Amino acid sequence: MTVIVRDFLPADAEDWVRVRRAALPFMVTRPECVTFELASAHPDKRARLLVAEHEGELIGTAQVGLAYDSPEPGQGFCNTYTHPDRTGRGAGGLLVRTAEEYLAREGATSVYAWVLDTPSDRAFAGKRGYAPSRPAHFLHLDLAGGPLPPRQELPPGVELRTAADFADDPRPLFEADAETTADEPSDTPAELTDYEDWLNHTWRAPALDRELTSVVVVDGEVAAFSAAETDGLTRYMSGMTGTRRAYRNRGLARLAKNDSLHRARAAGYTDAYTGNDAGNGPMLAVNRWFGYEVCATEVRHVRRLG
């Protein structure tokens, strides 16, 4: 039987996670996150989730859409992963082709894709006209067996809170996220300007653990934060750690991340993961200080359409 590609259905969520965990064991996800991602997507994102089936088995997935929050129009994305035990059957190529045709109809002029930094994955991308751009690392920290830096004494005027403390009014966290996201290295920079959209796809995301998300407050103002995502089992991931411009170079991001990691370990999480742009030296240094080690690398690739 041949491989078929179709749209994701809610009943596919468990199998989607099974494929993603096999292809990207350093990513934190769970079935409810997949359905939430699609349901909460902004209309301008033109989001679409695709799956590849072979003989009734789901063996590949693809996240497809437009970078609607980027100041540069026409940027599409397609992140495709096939179960490592089911490669060589044409699923990846068919997913990419279906995604590109869809994005072209939606007005995309370029397609960005994350590609694992392995000879076979890079060859797959190159064969389809994708050129490598910037790399990024996945990092792992043994929360169960490794040491964590001791908690620091807080400087005068500095408080540690959690995202849960902002449940009644999360706008200060939105403003901090928007400012740090704008300064994050990326081929497709984002501008967070829509508070309601942020509430829908970030604040209400099932993976966001508000009790483990640490927030540094200086003289009553949100200065830094470390967002925590969990799978509800054993895995914890730093979704974003950042400091607002006026408070940088004071060690506040490190303070937030350390607090979040201590909270995660106390809650029973055994493995911590994070992602890091390879060119973001300051954040790489922070992660090395905690003991994180690179466990995999992805390279952003791009293909121009038309």
C-alpha cells in the first residue's frame, strides 16, 4: 500500500505524540497540546497539521502555516518529522510537497523548516531545494541525578513569584514576553502585539505550567521570567527565559531559571530540556552554568517558492 497524506483529526493526537517523541525525544509534548495548537491558532496563521499514513499506521507529521506575527510577509513554515523506524517509504517527501502546495496557495514566498543536523536529514532537505541557515541546539539536564546551583539570596527590591500569581492579570507577563521575543535571534523574527492572541495560544496552553514558571519582580515591575512547559509525567522544558532590556546584565534570567528548575525537581520532574539558538552566546553560557549539555542540533533551512 502507498503512503497517504491527510489533515490531522483529533483522534490522531496520541499517534502524533508517539511519532514526535520518537523523532524528537528531547521535545516536551502531550496529546492535548496538539489539538490545542490547532484550535487556538490565529486565523492569519493559516495553520494546518498534516499526517502521513502507511497501511493504516500514522508514521509522519507536519506543522504548516504562515509566520503571521512577523513584520516580513510571505514567510511560511513546514516542520516535518517521520517516525525513525518508518523512514524510506516516501512519507516525508509527500508531506513536504503537500505543505508547499498549500503554502503557495496561501501566498507564501518562502518556506522555513527545522532539519535535524544529521547527514540523512540534511540530504533530504537539500534534495528538495532547501538551503541551510542558522543552527539551534537542544540541551538536556539531569534533574534527578545532577546537582543544581543553590538558591541565591535575593537582592534588595527583588522578589521571586510564579506565573500563577498573575492569574488575575497576566498582561505584565505578556509585555515581558513581547519585549524579549523581539530581541530573540531568528530568521523569522516575531512581533507580539496582540494580547488576546497571546492569551489564546500561550497563556492558556496546556503545556504551560504556571506554578513552575518563575518570574523576577524588581521594585514591583516584572523584570525577567523563565517559562516552564511540562508533559505532566517526567519531562520539563524551558519554553522561554528572558529579561526586559532595562534589567539586563544583572543575573536575573539566571535567578528565574534556577528557581524554576528547583521547583521542577521538587515537583518530581527528572529531565529538563531547553532550546538555544547557536548564536545566542549569553543564553548558552547560562545553560552551561546550570550543567545543560547539547543533546542534538537542528538547522533552519529555507526554500524560496516561485
